[in-house]
Amino acid sequence: KQAGYTFIHRESPDPRGIDVALLYNPYLFQPLHDTVLVARFDGQPTKRSRDVLVVKGYLYGVDTLHVLVCHLPSRLGGEMATSPLRCQVARTMRVYVDSLLTINPQTMVLIMGDFNDEADSPSLAVELGRESSLFNLTLLMRDQGIKGTHKHQSDWAFLDHILVSPALLERLDTVVVADPPFLLQTDKTWLGIKPFRTYHGMVWQGGYSDHLPLYLDVKSTP
């Protein structure tokens, strides 16, 4: 707040009250339009989840950028059983992005968020990956041996992802998992370190998140 950041937020019908939002620096990004892609599920007309926030804006020194912020349905009930839910939201994003790239293949698109899936899962590998013009940058980090953004027991995984269109891929400078010490704490149960989360169950810990953020740096010229 002291740095002058502001945000774009839309209420979602998620039963737990979870929404997504875009936090941005108005000196670097000028929003032009925002909307949502509503999450709908075949055969479950009453089921609700987080909507996908879509923001079109001008990124200073770069060009117009389309940002999609998502938080796909959780794995509660089993990873395989809930996979179709995440696939349907991913498919909705893919259709939207395809419509942009059909009009202009040089459109810069950034998809980011908590997918509750890894890069090899159907939502990413099939719906947003196969025969797609989108590139999942977490694959680059995984191939470099970077541990991931989320830790379950002793296992690290990438549940958070950044996907970009070809035009934005040309502008990439840096993409990393941000893991400064203040975002981490000692893992007394499973050893090593883990993200310093805000809550553990219903107990307030005063941390930041159980996920580590992804960091992307974009060059002003290709």
C-alpha cells in the first residue's frame, strides 16, 4: 500500500469465499478492461468455484498485455476425481486465449495462478499444453532442478504456474521461484524448510502463504 499498489478484484461464487485478484503498480501497468470467465461444470450445474479474472492493460515500455489470474478447483475428494473440474476451467481459459491469438498471433498473454495441478496433469499438459501456443514456464524451472512452489509432507511440487504466449516468451528475462528467507520456516516434521504459512488449520502462524510465489521479469524490447 505504501508503494502505491492497487488491485482489481471481482467477487466469485466460491462457497468458501475465495476470490482471485490482480495486484499491480499503476505506474507500470494501466488497466484498460477487466472481466471474468465464469467456472461452469458439465453435469454439475449448481457447483461453483473461483472465476478466472481477465485484465487487459498496457504494460509500460512493453505493449498491451492480457492477464488471466486463476485458482483452479482443489483436489479435495481426490486428485483423479477432481481432475475433470480443473480441466473444464483450463479449457475455458484456452478457448478465450485462442480467440485472442486468432485475431492477432502477436498478442501478449500471461496466465498465472494456483492450478492445484502439476505440469504433467491433464489440465496443463492437455487442455493448455497440447497443440497450444502457450508455454508453461514452470517446465523450464523444473528441468533446472528447482524444487517447486508447494510442499506436501516431504515432497515439493509445482502447483503454481505461469504460461505465456509466443510474443511474451520473446520478452522473457527472468523466471524463478521467489524464496527469500522470510517466506520460509524450518520444517520440524518432515525436515528441511517449508513455506511460512498464515494459518496451520485454524491456528494463526503469522506467515504469508503455504505456496511460494513465481517471479517473472519482462524486457522492454524483444
